[in-house]
Amino acid sequence: MRIYVNEKYVTQRAKWGRRASLIGLAVLAIGMLAAFSPNWIMRWQAEGNPMANSPFVVWLYNGGWFSITMMSLVIGFILGQIGNTTIRRFVRSPRPDQIVAKALKGFDDRNRFYAWATPGDMVFAGPAGIYALALSDATGPITIVNDRIRRPFRWRRLFLFGQDNPGQPTLEVQLLAEKVSKWLSQQLGSSEPIPVRPLVVFTSDNAQLDVQSASAPVLHYKQLKEYLRSQTRNPGLSKEQLKAAIERLDKEAEARGVKAET
């Protein structure tokens, strides 16, 4: 099994995730200070402080504090969500891609797993065919009906940053598979699309899946290896196409400075 992980990309994303989280906290702190500013301004007025008569302070006292507080809450919340979601994907150990890579250990060197090393974020290629993977670390009971995620309501999702939000992974991964297929077809000069199959993988041990109807396969990471083994009889493309596609994916990863791990 050869694993290509773009560590440079991971490091950059981790850095930006930390920065977004810190900036989000700073913006929230500004909003909190603005909320307390009328009390300070009243004290300045009582003490005869000339700052109390400056245009900005007067605006702040006459309702400007509310605008700043509300804007800070919105901006800080968005930055916090972006930052913490990024940290969860690129900093927290083990990362989702590391969980999948470990789950695939034991496959021989005919198999590849690419993480941020090709036009698709996560791609698997081997005797089972070529797959675009969408990873989700959502936890708890997860029901999928007509490609929509249904989960029990939890209050903590309203108040905590960076909570898992799987969205519609089956639809997203199909777009990703189409993107990789189109790229491979162009690179290989094929007049017909190179088959790339979509696959959604949940990476949390606490995920409890109930897949009732979905337009793409949805698995727990513990099922991934067995599923891929079951697909080797029908990879969806010829041996020649598969070999050429894997060689092109390897070259793309190497062009991005990514070395294979075994």
C-alpha cells in the first residue's frame, strides 16, 4: 500500500485554522468590550474626562456599541467555525485521512491512497478501481434518507464551535468523482470518461450509521477495507486504463512534492 499525503498542504491549512480561531476569539472579545463601553463612558462623563465628548465615543454611547457587539458576534462565530473545523481536519490527531490510511494498511503496493495530492482531496486507486472519497468525522446516530442527513437534535451544536456538520456528503462526493474523472480523461487523452466511483466514509468510532437511501455508497471506516476487496471483481475499467490512471496519479502527486509512504 502506497500512501501519498501532502504534508505541506496539511501544515498550511493547520496554520490558517489556528489563525482563524485566534482572530475569531479576538473579534468576540472586541464585541464584549463594546457591550460594556456605555458604563465606562458614563464614568468618564461623571469624571469630566474629555474623551467622553469625542465623536466616536458619543456614537458608541448612543447605540454604536450594539452594532459593534452584534457584528463581532457574527464575524467571530463564523471565524471560529472555520478555524475549529479546519483544526479538526488538519490538526487534531488522528486526522480523518490518517484514520482511513490506517484502515487501508495491509493492501499490497498495487493500491494507492492520495490525500490532497491530486485534483481530488481524497482518492483511492487499486485493483478495486478508482474512488473519490469524502470523509466525515460526524458522531452519534446518523440516518441517511434520500441523500439527506438526519440526526437527533442536540443543544450543544448551537453553542459550541466546530461541531461536525456532514451536510450532504453523497452529493458532494459525486461532484468530486466527476472532477477527478474529467481530469484523468484529459490527462490520458481518453475520449470516454475514466470511471471514478464516489464513496463516503465516516471516520468516527462513535458514528452509528443507518443508510436507508443514498445515491453513493456510505460506509464506516471499519468497513472500508472489506468493501474495496469485494469490488476487485468489477473495478469498472480495464487493467490498462487502471495502470495508466495510477501512473498519472502518482506523477501528479510527485509533481506536488509528495512522496509515497508504505
